[in-house]
Amino acid sequence: MRGIKVTITRYLSDEPQPGIVECQLVDAHGRLWSFVEKSAIVSADSLHARTAYPQPGVIVGEVVERSRNPEGREMVRINTERPYGVCSVDGTAQFEVLVESWRR
């Protein structure tokens, strides 16, 4: 699946299993977004409290729109609600990111 590259910044809890982590992404406009999610949703690696952070991660989503910024760089608007219901800590589920942040 495809998704937005994120940085897993820290491990928060063992419960519920497989554990909860905090992730961050910087959108195409320089805004920092934070997420609290199950580790298995954002990483294929087995993460735990003793893992060295930060770690790379991905939040899966679907492309809603493609565009270019004023400098001509390609951007994509991503909706992270599908398939796993992921939203930022403030409830936002659509993010505009540079196409380089969209991972295959």
C-alpha cells in the first residue's frame, strides 16, 4: 500500500497491543502534524520502548487530488481515514504533501 512518510518519534504505551507510538509529519506548507497510533499501523517493524527513536514510518491513505505549488513542485492531497481510520491528534485526516513524501 502507499502512504505518507512519517517520523515515529517515541513509544507511548504497551497497551493496547502491539503498542502505541507518536508520529509526526511535515506537510507541503511546513505545518507539523502529530499522530498517536498503534505501532503496527505505521511500521512493519516490531517497535517497543527500548527501540531507538526516531524511526521511519508510513501512514496509509488515498490520493484525493494532485496539484502543483507556485514553484511548480507536484503535491498530493491524501486522505488517511481509509483504510485504517487514521487522523491527527486534532482529528484532521486530509494532508497536502509534496509528492516526494508519498511513498509506494
